[in-house]
Amino acid sequence: MAAGPSPSRRKNGAATAEQAAIVFDLKTQGLSYRAIEAITAAPDGPTGGQRIAASTVGELIHAEAARRVDPKVDEWRAIQIERLEGVLRDHRALRDAHWQRAMGSEDKGPEVAAALAVDRALNGMARVVEQESKVLGIHVTKIEAQVTEVTQQDLEMQEIIREAKAKVAAEEAALLRGEASE
């Protein structure tokens, strides 16, 4: 028996590209992965009843976003950014509520533990957001710069040093050629 996938299990590139375009368009309408899965499973849906699993929907959307250069990619990115901002806002509010409750409690032990757990969850969420932002192409790069003010005297000193170095180099070259210096 031949190795590899059976002919009925092989992926059709054109069909996959068509599915990617369909789920991408549905996502730009604001639908969730689960909602897209349900719509594609419907017999009268855009895929003719061919269900696309939610996990596959995500993969197809990311592949389509990478492939497309069109305004819908910007729409998709805007939706993703809005979703990420909402998640962060909700988690920050939850963390703050837990900390306030912990600090106002008589028995601070359990409350502080809960607040710390939320804080750890937020740190994990921050890593997820960082990864998603890279996928979206919206990651931030930290740039450090050092500014040094250069005065007119500094420029004059640099010129004197350049001239001295040039003179020394010329004298060395003359010595190496065996010429006597004046």
C-alpha cells in the first residue's frame, strides 16, 4: 500500500483558498470562530454545508491575512486590535477590583492570593497579546537612543584630530617608503 494521504484526504489548494476567503470575509463582519463554524455547517451556508472547524477557521484567517494586500486586511486588523484592547481593559478592571477587595479585607490572605492569581493571569494574557500583535504586524519595537550635544568647539577639535591623524599617516607612509622626514 502506498504511503501518504489517500486521494480523498488530500487538500485541494483552490478549495482551501476559497474557504480562507470565505471565513476571512465572515470574520471581517465581526463573527466569532464558533459562529463561522456554525454558518459553514449550514446546508445553505457559503460553503454548501461543508463545516469548517473553529480551529481551522483561525488558521485560514491568518493564512488569508498574510496572503491579501487589500483593505479588508485592515478591517480584520482593526477588529483584532479592538478585541485585544477590550480583553486587556476587562482584565485590568478585574485585577484592580481584586486588589481593592484584598486591601480592604480583614483577612487579606485569600484576597491577596486571588489578586496575585489575577495578576499572573494578566501576565500570561500580556504574552498572548504580544504574540497576537506580532501576527497582526502591529508589534511595538522599543528603541533606545542616546543624544549627545555637539558644540562648535567639539567640531573644531574633531577637525584638528583628523588633520593630525592624516599628517601622522603621511609621515608613517613616507618612513615605510624610506623617505626622510623634513
